[in-house]
Amino acid sequence: MEIIHVSAECYPVAKVGGLADVVGALPKYQNKLGHIAKVVVPAYDTKFIRENDFEVTYDAWANYGNNHFQFRVFKEKTNKLGFDLYIVHIQGLTDRPNVYGYADDTERFIAFQIAVLDWIVQWEHRPDVIHCHDHHTGLIPFMVTNSVKYATISTVPTVLTIHNAQYQGQFGWDKLYYLPAFDLWKSGLLEWDKDINPLASAIKCAWRVTTVSPSYLEEMMNNARGLESLLRQERYKCVGILNGIDTEVWNPETDPMLGKSYNIKTVEAGKLANKTALCNVFQLDPSKPLFTFIGRLVDEKGADLLPDIFYTALQQHGDNINVLVLGSGDNWVEGRLNQLKDIFGGKYNAYIGYNEQVSHEMYAGADFLLMPSRVEPCGLNQLYALRYGTVPIVRRVGGLKDTVVDIGDGGFGICHDQTSIWDVTHAINRSIELYNDKKKFKAVRKTMMKIDHSWDRAALNYTELYQILK
Ligand SMILES: Nc1ncnc2c1ncn2[C@@H]1O[C@H](COP(=O)(O)OP(=O)(O)O[C@H]2O[C@H](CO)[C@@H](O)[C@H](O)[C@H]2O)[C@@H](O)[C@H]1O
């Protein structure tokens, strides 16, 4: 089958969070199953795009409201990612250093989606599936079935994967004129809560909707930022498929970003070497347990509570723990996390910013990784932690609930029920007990590292889904 993934992010081309990891890995595993999986993303001004070779495969003009724009589709020449990568360049709109965060993001992603469909519609053949990811590509299912100019591809199945329903991309009806012509009586398919809502529209129009874990699908029926009733109505076409991880990128035995590589047999020495190096850089003490957090500093991740959680834990445990944070996001949280450095120097540090290399070093060097998320559609950090022998401390929610079993239930992680300071500091207390029980701690590390979360299984699940659509 030929599958074309359309996304705003793809690792290593452009990454903000977990969406990039999924789109950079799933197609590779689909190709291994004998499919032809391709990825198309906007041509941002990123390092990967600047440093790799692309050739033009399509060059055209597209209508855009009362105006038009020129776009070029480039293909990466060497297939180095394990799939055909296409980037769509629209001068002045896509060619910027960041993926999101501009005042005209709505216009940028509408233009991108139009360019993608203008390109696909003139192919000599039809793809078997157009697979859209999150709201940035959420207008595609509507446009494919309803826009007059895409009539020749209107029978191509579309699939939407919801990586995070917290973000829906709503915009006002004043921007409707950007969309290619369609019968106006179909406008209701774009609408949710008085706005044009790309995520809601995709839930209505895509042939199938997937979420990135089974538990998140169930939770969304009651908690999906206003989309609950829509999801309940469309439940029949939704399925939860748990994400995998790219075990070629996330492998402590071959990871080029680590100072010392290791495997299940050498995990103790390997982790200690990485921890020591990390602690040297961040002025921490490698003889004490190292608690970490990696991620976007936003409320859904429980980041607003982190400063108080760490303050309480560091007060309680005096000189017996280290904490290291890597993240960026909410300015207030960033500021408070920075302030803690002055209070707890030598046992606490924070890297405010985005750094792929430091994240790998932390998965390898940490003893524990905290994820006190309020909402977690799947979560990849805990899967990376497991593979790197780092014990995840997670709230029982979404994909965290589906992938981490508490040590008290014969498992390998530390779980808590609420995103609260009390719950998380209690979980930290339990983690210290585990850390001090050296025999058990070593056994837990080995158990975690044996778990297989590679994309092989999920890639098969997606194949089964596409086959229903044929
Ligand atoms: N400051 C920083 N520096 C370096 N690396 C950083 C970083 N901040 C985050 N990362 C990296 O970004 C990724 C985060 O992935 P997650 O899946 O945990 O969250 P995210 O909310 O972005 O993804 C959404 O989509 C994914 C994919 O479907 C779901 O798993 C998830 O639940 C959903 O919220 C990881 O690779 C992590 O290492």
C-alpha cells in the first residue's frame, strides 16, 4: 500500500515534541512491512533541511483566497531516513526557523495543506491512504471529500491520528475564503463551537480516527477540550493504537549522543559513566539518586507544579537526592525553575531550552524520570526511559497507564494517581526506597530494558486499519 503521511513535524527534519518522533519512525517501519510510506512536511529553515540534498519534484502556483502563492515540492535525494521525504516550500510562509508560534500559523498551515493536495491531485496514480497528524493537517479530510478541485481524489481514504486533542487550531470564519471552493451548505463539517476547528473537522470527515493509546481514547470521551460529544458520536470509527519507539535511534548500545554506550549486561557500569559525566556538567553529585524531568513546560505535563514538587522534595531529602530539569515553555514556570538553582545549588539544576543531545544524555544518566502529566495521550519519554534503564515515575493517565506497571504490582515503575504535589513527592519517597534496595533496583532496570516497545507491532496495527478502508 502507498501511504502518505502529512505532518507539521518529523524527526530529524523538524521537531518540537513527540509528534516528530512518531512521524520520523512509523513510516520507516511501514516500509519494512513492504508498504510505500512517504512523509510530507513544510520546508522550514532547519539544520536538517539546510544540510541535506533535495531535488525539486513539483513547482506550481496555488490559489489562496483572493491571492495565490508559488510552492515547490522537494524530495530528499538519498532516502536516508528510511522513507521518501518531501518538503513543501512556500516562500515567506514555511521558510522560518520555528515550526509554530507565529501570528500567521493558521495561514501557514492552510497554505501547506492546499499545496500538498494540489501536488497529490496531479499524480498519475492515487495513494491508498492520506494519513494526517494533528490539527495542522486537519483540514485535509474535509478538502479531499468536498473541494471541487480535488474531486478526482475524493475517494482516497483519509486517516487522522490525534496526538494531542489539547490543541485544535481553531480560527474564525473570516478566514474561510482561504479554503478552495466547496458547496457552502457543507460548512457545518468545518464548524465546532462557532469556529472553524480543523481537529473537529478531521474527526468528522476522516474515514478513520486513531489516538496514540487505548486509554487516551477512552479518556477523551470525557475530557477532550470540548470535543467530548463529537468523539462520542464518532466513536465507531476511532481506535487507540499505542505508539512505538524507533529502536534504531533510541538504543543505548548504539546511541552516538552518549559518552558511554551500554546494553542490558553492562547497564550498571554504563549508566554510572553517563550519570557521572552528566553530573559533572550540571554540578550534581553522582553518588545520589538523580531525578529528572524532560519535556514541554506546559500545564498538561503538570509542569506548573514542578517548582513546588522539587522544592518540597529537596527540602525533605536534604542532601540525599539530585534533580535535573530539561524543558522550555511557560515563562513563569521557566523562571521559577531557574530560581531553584540559587536555593539548591549542587543538588538541583535546570537547562531551560531545547536540546536533543542533553535529552539523550539524561535518559542514559538518570535514575528516575518524572511524568506527572494531567493529560498524556501516549508519552514517549517513559518508553525511552525504560529502554535506557531509567525508572519512570508516572501519573496513571493515558498512555502512561498503558505502559508503566507499578513495582507494587510486580512491575517496574512508580505510579501515582493524581497530579499533585503530595502524590508526586510521595512517589519520590517510594523511589528513594527502591534506589536504596540495590538488588531490587538492579533487577527492575533489567526488566525495563527487556520490554519491547518498537514500532513493529503498531505498524501492523496501522496496516490492519488501512486494509479495512480498501
Ligand atoms: N527541552 C527538550 N529538549 C530535548 N528534547 C525534548 C525537550 N522537550 C521534549 N523533548 C522531547 O520531545 C519528545 C516529547 O514527546 P512526548 O510524547 O512525551 O510529548 P508531546 O507532548 O510532545 O507529544 C504528543 O504526541 C506524542 C506522540 O504521539 C504523544 O506521545 C504525547 O503523549 C503527546 O502529548 C521526546 O522525544 C522528548 O525527549
